Amino acid sequence: MNARLVALLALLSLGCAGAPSKPQSPASSSESDIVQTGSPILRGRAVEVPAERITTAEMRDLVKRMIATMRAAPGVGLAGPQVGVPLRVIVLEDREELIAKLTPEERRERERVAFEPKVIFNPVLVPAGDERATFFEGCLSVRGFAGLVERAAEVEVSGLDENAKPIRWHVRGWPARILQHEVDHLDGTLYIDRMMTRSFSTTEQAKALYGGKPIVEIRRTLGL
């Protein structure tokens, strides 16, 4: 176990490595616990978690807090660095109550489907095929803004689940986009690094101007 990981685990046992020093219980987690852009922790490469550490009390508490924080935001994914812990762990979940806010056309075009919470340690992500898709993305660590991001339409991820058991997930559509967004966080990359800069907008403007419109029309309007 390298020295950096030892130090991170020691800090984690006290609360959180880069977020508020006061320990947070899962019940008290909120959007305010999410690290915002500008913090160096969002720009570093997160550290892998040894399989034998995944089932420790510290890691279980971290996972519970991440899921609670994601739901409270509300969001569909969260990575360790976003809660101040630069470890390679992500949580994801898309709920029907969030999807219900979309028009039928938006839901179809984005291939957005609900799925149960997933926890993946040390994820390895690979595109499946050459198909690409472009949609607006936001981020819990870049509050109030959105931008168009082109990503692989279909991916496969492998890693370890919360019980340190191997996991492999092959998905397309919105779940694939969530995975790519969260794995990017583990490598210090934000969606604003990948977005089409002409599309950068406040969330309110994006909803007002482009909500319910097909992506082809949005790109034409923006000259993309």
C-alpha cells in the first residue's frame, strides 16, 4: 500500500480528506457537502482502493454518505473526489422520479432508463463501438451551468462492487454518459474540459431555450 493511500485512509477514518473536517452522517449529507470547481482535489488523479480495504467500516460509511449526498442534491452520480476523498470510487443511480421530468421525446432521444444504485471501485471504462452522442451535461461540482458534451454512446465498465466482488456492466444511452462523466472525475477531468464551448450556458438558460428540443435543432441553433 503506497504512502499516499495510507495517508488518505487515515484522514478518511477521521472524516473526510478534502471536504469539511466535521464528520458527516449519511442522514446529514446534502448538496453543500459537494466540492466545487476550483478545488485542487477535483484536478488530481484519484488513488485505487485495494480490494481488502473495500469492505472496511470506513469505506462502507463513505459509500453510504456518497449515495445520500447524490440523492439529496439530487443527482445521478458522484465520485470520491466530489466529496473530498480522492479515491477511485463512484456511485450511480437514476430514478424514475427524475426521468419523469423529461418529455417522451427527450427520454427516447437520450435513451434514459431508471436503474438501481451501483457502487464501483477502481472502474475501468472502455467504449463499445464507434457511435457517439451529444447532449447537455451539468455537474454537481459546477453548480448552475451546462454544456453540450460528445461522448461514446455505449460503454463497458469493470471494477469491484461494495463487497469487493468483480462487476462488469455493459450499457448505452444515458447510463453510459453518467459512467463516463463520473470516471472522468477520477482522472481530474470535468465536463467543462470536454464540452463544446459555444454551448456553455447557465442551467436556467439551457432549460428555457433548449428544453424539449431535439439535439439536431439545438446544434443548428448554436452553429455546431
